[in-house]
Amino acid sequence: MTHVPAPDAFAVFGVPRTLDLDERELEQRYLRLSRECHPDHNRAQDHDDCIAVLQRAAEINDAWNVLRDPWRRARALLEAESPGVLAKNQRLDPEFLGEALELAEEVAAANGATTHELRERLARLLAADYEALAADLRNGDLDAAAKRVHQSHYHQKALADLEAKS
């Protein structure tokens, strides 16, 4: 049996395709769905039933992993609304890439005295990325939103690298 991730995490959870999902409600829905397909509650009569229950459980877990992370949710939303939009918008502005390179160099050179300030700056950059992404989606500009997701990857990576140094 080969596991194939569900194509639409929003449909699996029965929630609207939107960036703004209530995280508490999302977690409650995940727990309810998980209980519904838990093997202890679904004593399969035959092999096919067992496989179906396991596939549904995997589908729910995959959808949960996508929807609980705002950036993965954004990627899923973009691909659900406009398949291929992320691949089409991978090319980023050279000026942004230069700034991202400088930021990566700052992270590499960061020491105890500069780490806290840099961490706060990266957190602000990510918050600004997310606000701009939400605005792009509200305005229906999926190409700009896709570019924003790609740009945010550089800020997320810089923050992860900084955290790894700590």
C-alpha cells in the first residue's frame, strides 16, 4: 500500500479554503476526526475495511500537518485555488535575494550580543511577510501571494539557522 497525501487538506477537514482558520477550532476538529477513524473505534471486518480506515487516518494526519502551520496552509491554499501558481512564481526579485544573502551573512556572524536583536528583527520580517500574504490573498493576487510565500522561506530559514546557533 502506497500512501498518497490528500490533495486538499481543507476538504479533508471540511473547512473553508482560507488562510484565517481558528487554530483552536482546527485542533478540536482534528481530535474529533482522529477519534472517528481510530482503529479502536473501527474494528475492521475485512482487509479492505482495515486499509480504508488506515488511509483515512493518514489523510487526516497529512491534512493536520498542513493546516496547523500557517505557511504550509498558505501553500496548500494557493495550490488549491490555482494549481501551479507556486512553481510559476519561484523567480524572485534580485534585490530581495541580495537582501536575503546579507541577512544570511548576519545570521552566520551573529554572536550572543546580537542574536536577540536579530531574532526579533527576523520575527518582525516574518510577521510582515504574513500580513502582506494575507493582503495579497484578500485582494485575489495569487501570483503576489505565491512570491510572498517563497520570500518568507528565506526569512524562515534565517530564523531557523539563528535558532540552531543558540
